[in-house]
Amino acid sequence: MSEIEVLGVVGGGFMGSGIAESAARAGLTVVIHEPEAAPLERSRERIEASVAKATRAGKLTAEEGEAMLGRLTWTTELEDLRGVDAVVEAIIEDAKAKGSLFKKLDALLPDAVFLASNTSSIPIAEIAAWTRRPDRVIGVHFFSPVPVMTLVEIVRAIDTSDATLAAADALAARMRKHPVHTADRAGFIVNMLLVPYLMAAIRMFEDGFATREDIDEGMKQGCGHPMGPLTLCDFIGLDVMYAIGVSLYDEFKKPEYAPPPLLKRMVVSGHFGRKSGRGFYEYPQAPKPAAAKVPAAA
Ligand code: 3HC
């Protein structure tokens, strides 16, 4: 039985909204925080649309959908997280931004069971070092799209306690996710294997080796992957891919992790993939990005 009944989710982007949706679906009460009103509203719309789709598809009754939405609160005030049992953070992949958030959460939530990060590549120990209670800081790394993907990587840092680990495992079970346990090394299990493959696909495209379509079809039809690598990069977000590549390269200094020059050029030009309307493919429905920027290197 999970000790967590009320979960705070900081960051209402694609990942944070997916985590909040999955938690609310599992019966938890969830408070989602985003400092800006516009992305917070997008988070609400995204979850409401997903619930409406699940209701139409007969996966949820109208009453269950309504009850689930009733368990979610959206707020721009971090203070509104006071009293939650635990937090999962899913903000940008920036070690300083995460660290200063954890410092605030540590002060705001002295009794929280754990403070977790959904980071895909920043050392949990580095985030924990910003708090006075590193024993309760842990990584819980979900996969996109969170409502569909059943895996969670549980990342134990150097000071994470057994009790924190057990509570994170219990949360994963409650959310009907399969936990795998990994050491606190950039990339954990999945990205350490996935990122060299995706970077290789980008290099292959950059070198004119094959068309984007043929690279993707090669892996879909040749290996049975649900998405080809360039489509998957666009889906994950090229800004996110770039930040993960930088973190992994920073940690291991192996060229297979280094973001290829084309990836950096695409990110500085605001070509973030599906979310910005343009990546390796074009997505005419997506909103244009407000400003292009390269995520901070780790
Ligand atoms: N929310 C809720 N449900 C969703 C969803 C979402 N965002 N997206 C898709 N679904 C559901 C659909 O409703 C559908 O459900 P049903 O089968 O019960 O009707 C099911 O998922 C399949 O969706 P679709 O039929 O629309 O589309 P596909 O069959 O093409 O599947 C996909 C979509 C599940 C995204 C599939 O293409 C896939 O598995 N892609 C690979 C995803 C992947 O590799 N993720 C990991 C990325 S790495 C990562 O996250 C780590 C990070 O650190 C980078």
C-alpha cells in the first residue's frame, strides 16, 4: 500500500501532465504546479482532452472521468503544494533550475515522504545536494507517453534511504507501472542504450546516408519498432534530446553520446520536433515556439 495519497507534480509539460494524469487515474489526488499561467492552461486542456478520449473509447465511464478530473488541481503558486505527501518534479533538464526548485521544496515540505525528479540524465546526487534531507531524494523516470508506457526507472542516489526507495516502488505499483532499479549514472538503463542509437540515426541523416523516411522505415519494418528513430527524436523533443546527449557526454566522454552538429543547429533554430511544428518532419498543427534556445549544458 502506497503511503502517498496526495502527490505534487512540478512542471506541467508533456511529461508532467502525463505523470499527473496517470496518478489521478490510479486514484491519487494531484496538485500540478507551473509558474506560468499559459503552460498550466495547456496542461489542463491536454489532460481534459485525454480523459474525454478515454471516455469516448469506453476506457473510463463519464463518472470515472469526472471523478478523476476532480482529483486534479492546477496552480501557479508553489506554496499550494504545502501538505502534499510527495513530489515528482518534471521541469526542464537544467541542473541549476532543478537544484534551486528542490531547495524550495525541501523548505516547503519538511514532512514529505520523498522528493523525486523525473530527470533523464542529471545526477540525482547533484539535485539532492541542494536539500537538507538527501536521504529522501530519488529519481523516478517515466517514459513518454506516460499514460501508455508502463516502465519507471527508480534511481537510487548515494544518500537515498531504503524507506525512500520502498515508497517510490509503492507509488510505481499504485500507478500500475513496472519499476526497474538503476544506479545514479547519467542515462540510467534506457537512455544509456537508446541515446547512442538515436544520435547515430541523426548522424546518418546528417551525412546524407539515407532519407529520413528510409531511416525510420528501416527500423520500423526491419526491427518492429513502433516509431523510427527520427520520428522518436521529434516525439521526445529535440531540445530534450540535445540536453540528454550533453549530460551523457559530460558524464562518460564517449563520442556516441555527443549531440551531432545538426541537432544543435536545429535546436538553436527552434526546431524542437513535434511540439514546435518542425523537427526532422513537419507538424503543421503545432504552435510555433516563443523563442529558440539551447538548453544549458550540464
Ligand atoms: N495519452 C494517453 N494515451 C495515449 C497517448 C497519450 N499521450 N498516446 C497514445 N495513446 C494510446 C492511444 O489511445 C491508444 O490506445 P488504445 O490502443 O487502447 O486505443 C494507444 O496508446 C496507441 O495509440 P495510437 O493508436 O494513437 O498510436 P500508435 O499505435 O502509433 O502508438 C505510441 C503510439 C504508443 C506513442 C507508439 O508509437 C510508441 O510506443 N512509440 C514509442 C514511444 C517510445 O519509445 N517512448 C519512449 C521515449 S524515451 C523516453 O520517454 C525517455 C526520455 O527520457 C527521453
